[in-house]
Amino acid sequence: MTEPVLSIRDLSVEIPTRKGIVCPVDSVSYDIAPGEILGVVGESGAGKSMAGNAVIGLLNPPARIAKGEIWLNGTRIDQLSGDAMRRLRGKEIGMVFQDPLTSLNPLLQIGDQLTETMLTHLDISRSEAEKRAIAALQEVGIPGAADRLNSYPHEFSGGMRQRVVIALALCAEPSLIIADEPTTALDVSVQAQIVALLKKLCRERGTAIMLITHDMGVIAEAADRVAVMYAGRLAELGPVREILTSPSHPYTDGLMASTPLASRGKSRLHQIPGSMPRLNAIPDGCAFNPRCPYAADKCRHDPGPQGVEGRAACWFPIVRERTA
């Protein structure tokens, strides 16, 4: 089997607070293979972005990795020093954020930002970096790429800025891209273009992508596999078709039922009762038990099995015939 680009093993992130230690990521494990898009989905506060920040080494103190391991291309990276992680970011791991203006320097031309990134991570000349910058903009669909090198971020539309950010993330040829809500601030037509672009780059370059989103439509369109997170834990992990059509965890089932497609013909969308617990008020047992229609006494005292490939983190998973 092909060695995974990214391997997360039993990862937990802790944040000390005045009211005690909270755990936004709790014992999470998954892999991403070369050329694969793993969708990480869940409500706000589920721990999706925190897991991505842990991988790229951007946890804001006092947040810290409490346990677990992160492996990138066979090398453990969670114990690297700050300088070593800075050398890794950009070269081995690219990042695409929700708001492209947070990734681009408003005072520098796009061409300068692309070439400086390549000169930092690659052993090439400035003229070669400029040629590659034009090629990178062309690859992500920026028209008149050579002329746009001298443009500033504010001179691009939102969708075009996000394309520039993707070019910036890819220009040093990383093996892993972490895309954190890359389509949230964009209109629907531009969202589809960005999703298509990520799939194209993944297929042609063999880049592994961690796609963090709360949009099930984006997951259905882009992802090969999906990891569903709830209150810091992995609720369910598996192929996207199986998870979307035959979810095993009651939380995943509720998410699927809440989509317009699943609720078609009904007067209103299905709603999961209640809300996700605060990190300092996670209930005993399974964190989803106060909202779960199938919860039993066992669920209120024991957190249940750990979510891994093909197994939901649930004592009483929904069993149904898998669709082809």
C-alpha cells in the first residue's frame, strides 16, 4: 500500500484556562494518501480547524499538543522546533485560509509574494521564480497571468484572490495542502470553481488535501473520504459515498437529514435538537448523548469506542444496508 502523506495518531490538543483544561481535539486519528482529498466536517467548535493548525504548527499558546503523533511523509513533525516547522511550512505543507486577505500581504505585489516564497523554499534563481510564478497563476486560472504579477491583492475579486492564495500554497510544490473553509466567503458559482480547481490540482499533482469545511455540499463534490468531528472527537470516518448515504453515527445521520436534498418535499429542514456543548461543559459519556435520539444509560457514562475507519464512535451505531 502507498505510504500516507499525512498520518495523525491519537492526537489531542489542550488549552489551559482559569476553569481548567479544555480539549478541542481529543484522541483523533486519520491518514491522507497521495492524491486524496479528506473532508473534515462538523459544526463550529467541533475541532476541525484546531486539528489543521496542530498539523501545520500554528497553535496559538497556551494551546498545545498534549499527546499523539503527526507524521508527514514518514517523518514525525509534532516535536519539531519552531524554526524547523517554519522551514516545513510552505515547502512541505501549504495552507489555504478562509479569508484570502489574511494570507496575502496588502502592501506587496502578487508577483513578489509568489517569488519570495519560492526563493525561500526552492534552490532557484529569481528569473526562474518569476517564470514559475506566471505558470502558477496560469495553472489556477488567473487570466493575463504575466500582467497580473504587478497587481496588489485589493485589485482582485474575492474568487480571484482565493485562486492566488491556492497558487501561493502550491508554488513551492508541497505534498500536503490544508484548506480551511476555502469556499465560505465566496458565492456559489465561484465555490464550484474553487472546488473544481482543488480536485484538478490534487489529481494532476498527486497532492494530498485536508479540506476543512462545514458545507456538506462541498464535501459531497470534492472529497474522497470524510471525517466527521463532534466536540473534538472523531465521530465517523470513511468513504464519502458511504458516509453521505449510509451514516452510522447518529450525529452524522442528523447532519445528512439536515441538508435540503434529504429534506426535499418537507415543509422544513430536519433539525438536530440542542447545540454543541462548550468545551468546558462536555457531558459525561458520549458528548452527543444529550442530543441523540438513541442514547441509553451506557452512553451517558462511557464515551464509547474511538471513531476509526469503518467504525463509528457510538455504542449503538445505525445499521442499514450500504448503497452501491
